[in-house]
Amino acid sequence: VTFDLIVTGGHVIDPDQGIDRQLDVGVRFGRIAALGEGLRDQQGETTPSPLIVNAVGAIVVPGLVDLHAHVYPGVCPLTVSADETSSRSGVTTVISAGDAGAHTIEGFKLLSVNQSRTRVLAFLHISTIGLASFPVGESENLQMLDIDAGERAVERFRDIVVGIKVREGAADVVGDNAGLEPLRRAVELGRRVNLPVMVHITGSPAAAGEILGLLRGGDIVTHCYTSVGTGILEEGRVAADVWSARERGVIFDVGHGAGSFDFGVAEAAVREGLWPDTISTDLHSISARIVPDLPTTMSKMLALEMPLEEVIAAVTIRPAQVIGWQDRIGSLREGRVADIAVLDVSQGDGTLTDSFGQARPMRDVVTVRSTIRGGVPWVGPLPHPGVGIAVIAD
Ligand SMILES: [Zn+2]
């Protein structure tokens, strides 16, 4: 086999395949061509010689999947550029959490999906305006929560829409009278188009059981460790309704953000064994000051003693499964698009802070050595290293 690029000497952790050992990763025409030992020696002399990515001392994992971020600059206030934020962070797939609704998803495809090297997918907001009205609540006017319009938009943009988003916040999101009606409509749309619903719970005055009771297995609670609004705890303990939701297959997502990750809540939850299914940033221009990237969010879960393999799964194959893309991303199986993150994991000696300024000592800290998207390393403003690598991307 002739490789265009070889990631050499690293320790591969691929939870999808149960791989946890030192291996090289060979890439050909933008896809994973082989995992094996000594791939560079096997190849011999070729012209051009393959690009070598040195991963000695590092871990090599599938390109990271951020299940909750905000990436629609130019239309939605507070959003960031997927490429600016992902290239440094090992993230090769970003899922926009409701930036676009039925009226703005076409523009989202043109301005965000098509303009990004990062793979960008979307949870379609149940509100036709998406998050473009911020700071005015997108669900204050129920006429904008149009299930039929949402259904038509999903059918037109199935290639990028992987779920439905709704925010069940306080009056600044849903107004005075709406209650849980936004969530009911989102779930009805999700049922019609057979996609999961992601519900934001930060700021909601509703009890956990009221929200969770409306969710189906596979639907997602984001901001699961929030302390703003009712949250998942009841008198300091994980509410009974939370456990029954998890048994039904409801997904618990971190969605760190600027006001949604409380170390105290997380500690109380994990003490009882309520680990997150997925770890995500809720990255936007305000939260970026607090949660700069996904590796930092992973480091916070490591500080809570979540095992490294579980942390890797929660940013690779688990989010891929949540959106039904487990046969396409989140794995280093042969034949997959070569989205790869090379990460250094080392003992940190500082502290990490949550959304509310509470600090905890670092344990292992994740930093990024290389991000490889479709077989091509991200090397700065010029995206292509120019070594004859063809890119075939899903
Ligand atoms: Zn968000």
C-alpha cells in the first residue's frame, strides 16, 4: 500500500473498535487505509514520500465531534467560525445547536456548511428564525414554532440536518405563556421526521420530570450539569425522573457554555454514577472566554475522574451514534474519511474553572498536537500542505 500520510508512533484509542494500543495510522486518498505497526518501514521509498505526522508520546483518536456549538456568523449573534475554533482543537465535526430554523437553514448551508473545512451539521431549531433573534427569545411567539415548515426544511436538507433543537429556558426564551409547548412541538417534529430532539434546560423553571417525561429514547438533554433553573438534582440528589429517563435511553450532554456547567452539580451527579453520554462545548463568542475548546471541556471531565477512554468515546463514537452517523464519523475504521486528532495528555498543575468561576485542581489535561481533516493536516491559514494528498470527504 502507498500512503499519502502516516501518523507514526502514537497510542491509538478508538472506542468504536475497542483499540487501545500503539499503532500507526496510514492514510490514502483522504481515507483511513490501514492501522498497523511500522507502516513507514513497510512503505519503503516512494515519490513523493508520505507526509509524516509524529505522534510519539501522544494519543491518536478519531477526529473529535462537538455535539453542541454555535457556528452561523453573519446571521446569528454570538456565533463563531467553525474553522477558526476547530482547527486548533482536534474537532473535525461541529454540530450547530439550533442556530438555523426552517427560514434560515438554506443560508446556513451556504454560509457555514459550504464555507467550512470542518464538517458542519445542524440541529434545526423548532423556531423558524433559529437563534437569529437573540437576545429576543426565539420561542416567545408560538406562531414561529411551525412544525410543518420544519418538516419541509428537514426533507430539503436531510444531508445536514441531524436533529431538532429547542430551548426550554425562562421567559427570555419562551415568553410568559408558552410553558412546555415549544418542547412539545419540537418532539412532534422529531417524531414526524424520525430525528432526535436536543432540549436546552438551563433556566427552565420546569421540574426535570416535566421536561424529561416528554422525551423519547435517543432525545438529548443538553446543559445536563447546569445549576440555573431546576436542573437534574432534587435536594442535592439526582432526581428519580432523571434515572428513569436514562433507562429509556435519553442522552445526557454536557453543553458547557457560559452558564451551564457547575462543578458542584457535576460532582453530585457523577458521585451517583450519572456520567455524561456526550461532552460538548456550547461554544459561542461569550462562552469562548470560559470554555475555549473541546479539549478543555474534556480536561474538566478528567478532573472529575471520568476515565480517559470514556472521555474519548464521549467526543467520538457516542455523539456520532446520537446523530445516526456512527457508520461515517467518530471511528478510525479502514475506509472511513481520515478525520484524526493527535492529542497530548499530561498531568496539569493548575486549576480549571466552571461557568461560575468555581475552580478545581487539574488532573490529566488534554492539548492538541495535530488536527487532520479528510487526510489533510490543519497547518494554519493555508489549509493544504501541498504533498499530493487527494481529499475525498463524506
Ligand atoms: Zn447552545
